[in-house]
Amino acid sequence: MIKEVIRLVKPGLFLPMFALEDVRDSFVLIRPSYLSICAADQRYFQGNRPPEVLAKKLPLSLFHEAVGEVLHDPSGELAPGTSCVLLPGGPSAIEKKSNYATGAFFRSSNADGFCQEVLSMEKSELIPLSGEPVWIYVLTELMSVCCQALSRLKDVTNVPNDASFGVWGDGSMGYMMARTLSAFMPDADITVFGKHDEKLLNFSFCTRRVNIQDKRDTTRVSYGFECVGGNGAQNAIRHAVDHLYPTGSLVLMGVSEIPPVFPTRLVLEKGLTILGTSRSVRADFEQAKQLIDRDDVRNSLLKIVSARVSFQTASELGDIFIEDKNLPYKTILKKNFWDPKLYSSKKQTCILWTGAGIELCSFLPAVYHTYKRGP
């Protein structure tokens, strides 16, 4: 099957391509319908990855946060039109350690993401939905990462129900982590540390909200989650280490391209435990989906949706990424894929990515002819 894929070919430039999809008899045909831009997607688009990394990974289809619609299930179990959360880690992402194996499959990292017309996926990569609105479930992946962060913390230390938690970061990840804690541990004491007063107002479900510029603050917590990443990670980590009780634990969740200077002396003096996590497995997705099924959680997530847009072309997608860079929270996209009816009158030229190289593809509706590019 030939399908349309929109790939980032270099920072700032998306191009439409045609690729071959291997349709297997037992797999479900899925059309991605809703996508959400992650900070990792923006790093590729902005070129904020080392040049050798970009050279290795591009061209690449982005997006690992997605909801799709069933086109065909050969078993008949999933009816056409059923909406599903799409899992980016592939069918092997079952155990917690599977995401951290060398070369572990992950879409929009070492494999094409969900900006594709159709995919052939195993049922284990799909979580059917029944709640409304469907588009809000595109945030399931982000919440699943928070579910795994809490789960991994509990794997290494005893976390009482009335524990004191600190969440560093007032953006989408920080909000989602704090919301996950409040849902799973309603008796816990939760403090969010941020630097934007207007964002901190959204954390009304937390015990307290602290602007890190407030030098009078004396809050101490037993467990911390760093959800900042980027250039702000170093200050967030230092602030978190300062505010953790001795023998406390800090979970690092924010990604930084420039390694932050770590306050090792204070970490050793306090005997802190440091964990790192940024991905999730099916069990985490199922937990996250159950949380978003709750009216209170689902409605609260609307606070971290800055924009909802639709697009069809690669150039439109590039414009959306430029706008998203300036927004405080998440952008959710609805993808309107190529419609053959729009091209019924004349021949078009697109790009066909075969896996071995790029070819030019000229086509009329339902008729494709490929030509080798270059001599």
C-alpha cells in the first residue's frame, strides 16, 4: 500500500512523501486523526539537536502523541471508525525496562512518527476509546509518562499515601505530573514550584504554589519530580536538591541537550536517590486513559491546551510549529490527509521514500508511476 507521510527533512522544513506500508493480515489498519506537538518534536524542528544526531535521524516523520481511527480490523473486534490511543513504543513496550534497552523502538525517534496517512499496527499498540471528546485523549501519552514516573519511584522506595511531593515546572509536563499525583494520591501534600505566576494559578488542586524567585520560601518535600528540561533544567535541579529532605528522592523527567551541572556534593550530603524516566509502556497508557475517563481530570486538562488546529499540507504544518513555539502549553492538531478527489484533473509530482532512497512519484488518482531520481 502506498501512503502519504509528512517528514521533517531538515530543521524548519517538512515535505510530503509517499512511502510503502507493509499491510499484514493480522494487523489493524489505523489512520492517525489527532496529534500533539511535544518538546522533542520542536527540538527537531528548531534544529536544537547535535548536527550528527540530525544527520542520522532525518528525514523523519514526527509525533509520538496521537489518537487514530480504525479503518479495518481483520478480526472484526474493532469496528471501523473506533478511536484508539496509539502507542509509540511498538508491540514490545510491555515491561518498564523495555523502553530503555539499546536501540529500543520509539516513534519520532528511531522510527517514523504518527504523521502518516495510514499505519498497520498490532492490537497491543492500540487502546480503544469510548469517552468524549476524543481529541483530549491525545494527551494520554504525556500522562502515561507521569504514571510511569510515579510507578518507578514506588519501585525503589516506600511512598506513604500522605507523602510530601514537589513538582518543578509550571508547563504542560509539570501540570500533568501534579494532576497525576493528586489523582492517585489524594491525601498527599503537593507543592508546585514554577516561575510564572499566571501559570501557577492553574495548579489550584495542589496544596501550595511557590514561585522559585521567592527567597522566603522554606518548603521541604520528601519526593521531587523535575519537569523543566532544556536550559532551565540546571536551576530546577539545584532548587529541587535544596528543597528535598535528607534521603529523599528526585525523579528527572525533563530532557536537556546541554548536560546540566549537577550539585553532587549536596546530593551526597543528603543521601538522595536520583531516578530518570521519560517514556512509558502499555500498563501506564491504560492507567492514564482511565484517569482521563474521569470527568474532573478530563476537564482539568483543557487548561493545558493552548491551540487546536487542523492542517493538510506540509507547509501548513511548518507554520503550526512556528506558532507553537510561542505558546505556553500544548497544540493539538487534526490531520486532514490527501484526498484523491482534489487531484482528479491533472498529474501531480510528490516524493516517494522507499527506505533505500528518495524517488520522484508522479500520479493520477489511483495510478502511480515511479521514476528514479538523478542519473
